[in-house]
Amino acid sequence: MNVHLYAGGLRKKKFSAYHADIRRAVKHMKKMTSIHSKIVGTSSYERFRYFGDVDLMSTLDPSKLDDLAQQIQTLVRNLPKDVQFGDLKAGKGKRAFHWTKRQVLSGRRQGVPLAAALRQSTITKIDLYIPVKYGRHTRYVEMTNFFFIPGISKPFGDFVEEMEHDIVKYTKKNRKLKVLKRRLSQLIWTNRKSDQKRIKEIRKILTGKAGKLAALYADGELVPFLAPAFRSKHLDWMSHSVGRKVTSRNVKSVMQELQDQINAMV
């Protein structure tokens, strides 16, 4: 792939082009951990105004994992009051270890020190729920920072194959836009000249009304995980966005309506 060519005319955003609250969250992470995180995924492209989450990627020094454990604890201990800890994935037993906030701060989970968990071959990441303000409304967005530790981290596998697996999964769930997003990721990865027209076609769909509705659907998925005070603000944002009252009780039906609209457009 020629690194000087952008697939289907897609260009990466400059950091200054991101919403101020997203920039704030990325800067806070760097300040607390000295970790340089690069924004990746759909939200990193110029033409994608609508996004359901924000993904970051950091490549770390495997000789400094004791420091990393302390830095993750410092980050979680000093989260701004309007940011919620979601999950830390690090280490593995029979299944991948998921750490609560209390476990992160104590530095141990089921007797396993955090630094030791970071040395185990798995995919390591931290999820935070960050506020993004639009006028008087506050939307919460999941920000995931993946930590890649050369020689230790579990390989992400063959990217095209992983996307194909997701395509099959979301096809069964009738999540048509999710299928298109995964297909776009495949096409951008291989970046063949013959696929440029298809890339542009999918981009047009994802950056249009269907993409906006998909972002609202992602907002609905986040509702059960938010603390009550944050959930109230988030539901107010959703109510404003869909044009009617959205509550914890009716959010699933609202999401189904959104999904039906998205599938009709796609």
C-alpha cells in the first residue's frame, strides 16, 4: 500500500479538529501517564462528523511495565469528576481479566498484581466514559485506549479476517451499518485501486443521516453503564437528539426504532 495515498480520499483529522472535550480527555491521559495516544478508527477521519465512540492506540515499552501499572493507577485515581471509569482489561485466567476501579487502585485482582497482569499475553485496554458538550446538552462517549506492548500483547490477528468475522456476526444481528463499517475498514486496510469507488460509496452512507442515527444507537448502548447523574445528562442529550423523551425504560425500544430506520436507509 502506498502510504502517500489516502483510501477513497479519506484524510486524517488534525488534533485541533477534534471536539475540545475529546482533546481535553486525550491530554489528561497523557498528563497523568506520559503515554502518547494516537486517535484511530472512524472518528479519526475528516469527513466523519458522527461517531459512536473514540478509540486510541498506544505502543508501550515492555521494559517499563511497572511504571505503566503505577501510571494507570494515577490516571484512574485522578479522573476528572465528570469522567467515569468503565473497565480495564489486563491479564488472563480462564477468561480475560476485567478490573474494577477498586481493583485497579488496589493494584491487585484475585491475588494477581497489576504489573504482572500487564505482562500476560492478551489485548490490554482501558475504557473511560467522557462528557462531550453540545450547547447546553452533554453526551457521554466511550473512549477506549488500547495498549500495545511489543513482544507481550496478544496479536490483533489478521485484520481482514477479524473484520470478516464481525461482518458475519453483525449480518446475523441485522446490523447493516455495522457491516458496512467493518467492510470499509477492510477496504481501507487493503486499499486496492479497484476498491476506491466502493470506499467512496460506503463513506457517503456513513457520513450521512444513517451515520448520525448509528451514533445515537451507540448512545443508547451506553445508557446502562453510566452512573445515575451522568445517565440523566446523557438521556437528556438523547431526548434532544431524537425529538422525544428517552428514559432508561424506553431506550431499548428507541434503539430498535433507530435500527429499523438505519436498515431502511442502507
